[in-house]
Amino acid sequence: MKKPELLVTPICVEDIEPLIKAGATAFIIGEQRYGLRLAGEFNREKIVQAVEIAHAHDAKIYVAMNAIYHNEKVDELADYVTFLKDSHVDAIVFGDPAVLMTVREVAPEMKLHWNTETTATNWYTCNYWGRKGAKRAVLARELNMDSIVEIKENAEVEIEVQVHGMMCMFQSKRSLVGNYFEYQGNVMEIENRKKEKDMFLFDKERNNKYPIFEDENGTHIMSPNDVCIIDELEEMIDAGVDSFKIEGILKSSEYLLEVTNMYRKAIDLCVENRDEYEDIKDELLAHLEELQPINRPLDTGFYFKETVY
């Protein structure tokens, strides 16, 4: 039985080596000009450094180019893809076909991971992009466990899922959507609007706080809870899911290191000693719950329920 890749989104270059020692085997990095919702900003110099560190430890570096591109950025893509090719990154994460077309022209050997966050909901679509050139499909966060297993059973490409961290619920190319809610006088109100950190929408009816993450690509409203399925890995490991992602956005380096440690232990035991995994998985979950901020409980996302719109 193969072990899935443990994919982490680091905050800075200095995090990469400690995360590898904690058990990470791959990383997603990039700069916000080309990638969405990055845990940290990696310019070209830092990307080169990250590749050197990762490859020295047999880990992989994937660069996010999953932004939605308007005409003014299209002419930049070839230069950036060429730089990534020359830097020996292991794959490019894309959603816009403009990236796929550019890679075909200037770096045809580059591995591509298709990630649109929301539309990878069936294996036909995953295979469509596979036949166009993608080697991996990143599944929508709204899928339940049965759907994920069924997709993996029929997919012609690698399959990646998120196993831990916050999820994006809404994205707008515009900034500060909280202004709209304030003007309308709706239940949701923006808090800490003028601060770069700790900005969120507050839903009084449900007592939920939805973090707001803003970058060059607009406003992203994130989930009020963090998904965590450290105690429910068996089905996806048995199905052969290729990559488990830990989302590091709006997290500290220390938090990411500890979470990576726990998932490394869980994955290894689930593959090598299933009985021991069953014995300690509740302890692993309890430990992660202790790490959580009081206002961000853990849940299982959509893994065990149907999508609710």
C-alpha cells in the first residue's frame, strides 16, 4: 500500500526544512500576482531557495499559478513559466487554461496540477483535464468521502484532497466586501476592517466568525472552522488517494509544524500498522483540538455530509 504525499503550504522559506523533518513531502508556494490564497509570499529568489532546500531532502515544490487572469497579465505568463522551468520546480498548479496553453508553448515537459477549488466534482471532468495535459486534479472541498473514493477509482490522473485547515467559501475580485454588508445593514458585519490581520465577518445568528483574506486577487471569505480528518484517513488511503494537503493560510509556523508532525504519524501508522492507528487516532485528534484557537473548532467539513447550498 502506498503512502500519500503530505503536502503543506509553508509561510516562508525558513519553514521548509523544519516541515520536511516533521514529515512533509511536498509544498505549494508562489506569489500572489499569479496564485490564489497563498500562506506566504515567495518571490522568484525565494522560489529558487525553496527548490534547492526541498530537492536536497527529496521533497517537491509546486508553484501556484491558479489565479484568474485578465488580459493585462497574459503576456507575463510565458516569462514566469520559463523561470519556473529553469528553477526546476516539480509542478505548476493552474485553473485558467491560459496557463496550460502557455506551458505547452514554453515548458511542455512541466507537470501540471489542475485546481479550480470548486469544479473538480466528478471523474469525467478530472479525466478531461488529464487528457488536456494535467497530471493531477485537486478535488473540490465540498465532496463527501464516498464521492472522493469513487472519483479516485475512475480517475486517470493523480487525486489531491485537503485534510486539514480552513477552506475558501467565497471569492471576489473586489476588495473589502464587508463595506457592502455594512451599508446594507445585514446581519453580518465587518470587524477589524482596517487591520491587515484578524479581519472577519461576524454572523450573530450562528455566532460564527468568517476570516477575510485579501490579496492582489481580491477578497476571500474563509470557513469559520478548520477541517480535520486525522482520525478518518483509512478509506482514502485504501483507495490510493495520491496527496493529502494541509492548508497553512492564516496559521503560524509553529502550528503548521505540529499539525504536520501529527499527520505524518497518522499516515505512517495507517499504512504500516492499521491496528495501532485505530488505537491512537482519537488521541491524535484530541491533541490537534488542543492546538486550535477557541474560536476555530475542528470539524470534518463535507466528508460525511452532502453539500449544502
